[in-house]
Amino acid sequence: MSLVILVVLLHHGSSLLRSQAPISTLWEEEAVVQKMTNGYHPMIRFGCWDIQRYNRSKTYMFVTPEMVQQGVFEIRDNHYSFKAIMAIEIENADKSKLTQNMSPGEARSFADAYTKSMYNFEGDYDKRTGKLSISYPVKGTLKTFSLYATNGGDDQLTGNGANTGVAGLWQEPDPFPERMDAHTRDKIDELGLEHFIKEAGASESAMFNILDLRNDFTFRLHGQTGSWSRDGSTVILRPGQGVVRFQLSQDGKLLSGGKPAYIR
């Protein structure tokens, strides 16, 4: 089970500098790289916390196949320092409650994922190429990954009337927008923390499920690419084989089976 660490921002000082790099929503490896292998493909999402409580420009979320980390970052001359923030929602006592009913192997995996989620890492942004290079340990070996904005270059493409209100970034809606924090769930019932972990995991997964409908009528969903078109209120995706259809609702949602599949 992947560990999802929800954290509270502890640092409100002025040490975080303005970025020299364009801070887009989601950064990941190029689609062609993700298509080549089914391996380790990390992603970074900037400014993903509650905008009413924190300064979004200072925060990030980092996801790997093993864990999700949240924290704050500094930028100096296009060099990024990513600092994981100690989890408040899941303290050591909470970890013990979660692991007491796990098998020894599951408990070790849980503790290992928690430890990994607290690893600080570095990155460098290249303004010429739009590449953000990060270094992060994978199974004990430090590896370098080249990340690019998911919607990189979209602003340079010419739009037209057919894609008005459709082109751009879409995100899967949060399935648990009203979920309570870990401690509140723990007070309600014995399985509160487990419910919290499952709900938080689903919410974080939705946060990273970004669909980019580009102005040139191509689309990207992580490693999947293809073309899209619009026929009235129907938005059609063609990923190469097969067709995926969404209905564009009057309030601007992409519906599948009558339910919101993607929102702005």
C-alpha cells in the first residue's frame, strides 16, 4: 500500500525566493519516456495546498510509485531545494495504531514509505529547454529525472473557435472533498485512520490525474497521447486505438456516464 503523507506547513518566513522558472501545475517526464518503460516516473505538482491557508507559490507535492511527499521549496538561481515537512496528521502514535493490525511485512513497508517521504532533494531548472532536473534515490541509488511542464508549449499554439472552452488543463475531481483530518477520524471510530488513508490516497491520485487538451487538437494524459475533437457538446479523445467520449456540461465539466470525469 502506498503511503500518503498529509502535512501542515510549518514555515511562514521569507526565505523562499521568487522563481526564475515558470511554475506550472504539474511537472513530469515526457510522454515518450513514460511510454518506453512502465518503471519509476515521478511527478511534481506545485502550489497544491489550500490557497486560503498557505501561500501556494511555496508548496509542492511529489509523487512516486512508492509514496507521496508534501513540503516547501526554495529557488536560488534556478536551483531548487525541496524540503519535506514533518507530518502532523500522521504522528508516531498514529503510525503505531495503523501498523498494529498489519503483518510484519506490511508494517515494514509502511515504515519504509514514511521514511522515504521525508527525504529532501534538489533540482535545477534550464530556461533554454524548459527542463527541471531532479535527483532522488531509487532503491538506494541516486537517479536523475528530467521533468517538463505537462502543458509545456501550450501557450505558443494558436487557438480557434472550435476549441473554445475546452482546450487547457483538466483535472479529475476530488472524490472526498469534505474528508476530515486523521485525528478527527480517529476519534470517531477505531478504523478512522484507515478510512483517512484510503480517502486521502484517492484524493491525491485525483490531484495528479491531469488531462491536457491542447490547442492543436492533440491531448496528453501522462504517457498517453492522441488527438481530440469536439462535436457540439461531445468531446472525443482518440488515443490511437479506440475512442473515448465525454459530454461537456453547461457548467463546464467533462461528464462520463453522467458523472464529472474532469473539471477545471
